Amino acid sequence: MDYKFIYIPFSACVAETVTYPIDYVKTRIQVQKNNISFMNIFNNALKENNVFDGLKPSLMRHCVYTLLRINIYEKFNKKDLNITNKYLLAGFSGGFSQFIASPFDLIKVQYITKKNKKNIKINHMIKNIYKDNGFFGLWRGGGANISRAILVNFGELATYDTTKQYIKKQTNIQDSILLYTCSSLISSNFSTICCNPADVIKSRMMETKSPYKNIPDCIYKTYKNEGIFAFYKGFFPLWFRMATWQFTFWVTYENLKNIN
């Protein structure tokens, strides 16, 4: 039995649960047209007991997205693969997997941005999205979401893997929490810098009653009304979340792999 099909979703769900409040605040910051601080949104969410709104579809997403992307990358990442092909493979793994899992992301963002949060159920949200926008409405914002996933996995999979192998080769550090921590911190920095603009566009396209017609319209209006730095809204919580997520995931997953 290939235990990766258990280890990967389990590790991803642990990491997602631990870091989800940060993701909640990050998404709220990204869809705001004015500047509201991280702590203001976080404190309000705590008072309203909302910091885990949207966690269920987010866990469902990772049971599809992370399971697929890690398996695809590990299956085709051969020892003789050069660094360019590693990054291409990581990008494809992330993009393809996100395409499959994108509806769960849409539901998660709408959970977070919906004003009336009483008695929200996933099946009702799917029915409403389908009713209003048809089957392909479930992939609203999918282009930005897939772009984000490609950029994230450039940083996460390829950079994590390359960094880990480099550290092992250049130092005496072998498989250990120290190695996984160093590799995940470096990869999360690269991931955040690459993907933050796509993450902002994804959040705005997927929010409840999004005012944007399509991705170019979202980019144009965001830049026109808020300037270039609007594409880096939520940078610190995104970085903090990615660093914590990757650390939690890789330490959990790598140690579970070493059991066998």
C-alpha cells in the first residue's frame, strides 16, 4: 500500500488547520479597498468567532490539490532532472492540481467574504453558484488561481527540493527538523514574492458579489484605484502563513515518510 495517499492529505490538513486563521485575515485584507490593519481584522474575527469560516472547503481542497501536486512532482522528479525542468515540473504539478481543486477555493473565499454567515452549507453554495453562473461558474477566478498555484509551486516544491539537496550536499545536515525548517523558510520567501499579486487577484475575483468582470478588468481597476502596491496587499500574513504552512506540512510529511 502506498501510504503517501494518507500521509499527504493528513499533513496538508494539519498545516491548513494550524494556519487557517492567518489565511482568513489575509483574504479579508486583500478584498478590502481601504487599508485595514491585520490586527483590526483579526481582533474583529475573534470577537465574531469567524477565524475558521471556510475551513471545511479549504481542507477538501488540500485533499485534492496537495495530494495531486506532491504525487505528480515526486513521481516525475528523477535524480538526473536539471533545475529548469524541476521548476517546470513543479509549475505543472501546481497548475494542473489547482485546476481540479479550484471550485473548493471559490467556496472558501465566498465563505470568508459572505456577510450573512448563518446556516451556510457547502452543497447550498455549490447549488447557488451553479444556478447563477452555470457549471463553469465554479471555476470563477480559476485563471488567477492556477497562475498563483504555478508560482507557489515554483517556490514551494522546486525551491524546497533544490534547497534541501543543496544543504545536504554542502553541510553535514541530513534529514532532520533543522533541514526541513531551513528549506521551508527559504522556499516560503520565494513563493510569497512570486505569488502575492496573483493571490490578490484570485481573492478579488472569487469574493462574494465580485465587482470585476474578468481578470484584466480586476487588474486594471485595482491598479487604477489603488496603485501598484495593492497587488502586494496581505504580503506579511501571506508570507507568515506560507512559512508556517510549509514548515508544518514538510516536517509532518517528511517524518511520516521516514516511518516506513
